[in-house]
Amino acid sequence: MSEIVVEGVRHMYTPPRGKPVLALDDVSLDIRPREFIALLGPSGCGKSTLLYLIGGFLPVETGSISVNGKKVTAPGPDRGIVFQHFALFPWKTVRQNVLYGLERQGMAKAEREARARGFIDMVGLTGFEDSWPSQLSGGMKQRAAIARTLAIDPQILLMDEPFGALDAQTRHLMQDELLGIWRRSPKTVIFVTHDVQEAVYLADRVAVMSARPGKIMKIVDIGLDKSDPHLLRSKAFADKSDELWGLVRDEAIKAQGGKVA
């Protein structure tokens, strides 16, 4: 049974100057409860646009999007989002950032303090509760952003290239951390990336998108054992990565105007 249903979605951007741009064209996608699905495609293919439409941050102009049978018309507490560039409040400490959403929900002080402590501990930031974002590394900022989103207990976690700004080593550590958090706190995750190996490593299924205007070209079941400590060096991982790269390569070339790096 699908938790999220995207049917025939088309989205046009109309900039203040210049011609309208068709970002998405006839996109349909079904996402199951507690599934980890990656949206993979070249830059500019509409991955983030689709994520923001599901989140209710952009209006659905053509087609429909529903969550648990209800049409998406605005953001809601059932959908939490984690951005690439952290989006922490710089004037708030880690604890205050995590408490923010709970305060907005009107949760009692003792309960929200306990809940914030629990999620700060879950993401490995115990001892940094009173640190300002400017005092944190990139990986720690992203941990704080994930804790803030998880604390409000959304059913669905929307992640817009959350590790794209991190160095390679920190990125891999955060991927492992995210899988661990997902196992401890099962949620439906929609993860935007243009990194083939990241999609294979994290997702149950990968929706491969075409160059703009974005369409779903194919949905690939990954079917790998994510608990295998040698997964990244396995032939199965390499084969699945090659399969996805074969699908996305031509679209990446189209997105670059036909130029091959």
C-alpha cells in the first residue's frame, strides 16, 4: 500500500525575467511506508522541485500529490525536511535549534527538553548542546539539522542533497549515521542526490530522472544487504552502480548541453 502517491505532476517555473521553464513533466511515483527511496538524476532535472512539491512548499499546478490519501496543499508536521546547507538558526545553540519545532508545537517544557536530549544523543552530539552553529564542523551541523527534524517526529523525512556540501570522508560517515538513525527510528525517507554510489548505498529503490524537463525514466530496486561491512567493495554494489550510471549518463550529458567532461 502506497503512503505517497504522485500522479501526472507537471511544474513550470516562471522567473521574473525570461521565459517560463518546464521543470517536471508528467511525473508519477508511488512510495511505500517506511521505504528509503532516492531521487537520482543530473543537476537541474527537477529532483529538488519534486521534493518541495511533496513537502507542500510549492503548489501542485498540474496533477496531484497525496500522503495517506490526503491531497498535499501545504507543508505539514507529517513531513520534515533537511536541506543541503543545514538551515540552522545561527543565533541559537544546538539545543535551542532542536527545541524550536517542539516549542512551536506547544509541547510542555519538561517533555520537549527530554525529547531534545534524546535526539541530540541519537545523532552523537552529546556534549555539544550549548555550542553555536559557527562552532561546529559541517558534519556536526548536519547532525544538528537532522536531530531538529526528527524531534518533531514526522512520518516522512525529505532530504535535499543533505551531504552534498561535506567532504568525502565526512559524507560517508554521515551516510552510515543516517542508515543507523533510519533503523532506530523507521520513517519514510525521500533522498535527493546526483551521486550514483550514494543512491545505491542508502536506498531501497532509486527513481532515475531524466534531464530537464524531469521525468521518471526508471525505478530500480537495489536489493543489497546494507548491514554488510564490505558492501562498498562488493561486486554486487559495483554492478548496481554501473546499472544506474548507465541509465543516468546520457541524461547528465544532455544536462550539460551535450558536452562530455
